Amino acid sequence: FNTASVAYDENTGKFYYGRNGGCMQNGCQRNPILFGQDGTGGILPSESFNNYPVGNCAEVDAINNALNDGAKLENLHLTTIHATKSKLGAPKQACLNCTMAFRGKIKENTTGWYDSRGNL
């Protein structure tokens, strides 16, 4: 994997971790708030705005883990970093998929939302 995220629940003080591909590869329980259920869509976009499948992101994995533990979106703080040897620990802004899904719904994204110019 090349991206890692942590979601912090300010209500409980718990941390939830995610990595890109995590929810797609580890057979996670897909939370209906994100992925939808019984024909009703979730908050994730129905189609990807980039070259990766919807739900592939580390942010989705971390937030999915938090929601499955009873956290509420509005209490979550999110931080995402690069996890490659050359950029290890550098902040990584959310992609357009995650920006569309989570901006205005979570408490804070400390590493920034999608900006087509690459600004954090």
C-alpha cells in the first residue's frame, strides 16, 4: 500500500486506521452509510472521479472502521499520509472521491481536501 489514514473520534477518543485498498482487500464489513444497502446509495460517489475504484482509499478504510464501531461522521478527524519509502509520513490530501464523500460531513480533515492545483 502507499497511503495510510487515521480517523480520530473526538467523542470516544478512539483511533481507527486505514490503508488504501484495505476495504477492498480485507473483506471488511462495508458500512451502509458509506456504501449503501438494499438499493440505496451511500455517501461515496456512485462512479469514481479518478483511476481507482470507489472505496479503495485509506480514508474510506479508516472511516468505515470507525462507523462500524459506532462512531458518527460528525465526530471524526481525519489525517492521511504517504506510506512510500520516498515520501513516508508526508501529508496527502484527499482525492476527489473522498472530498465529494466526506467534506462537510466529518469534523476535520487535517491534511486537506482535493484541490486540482495540488495545494494543501
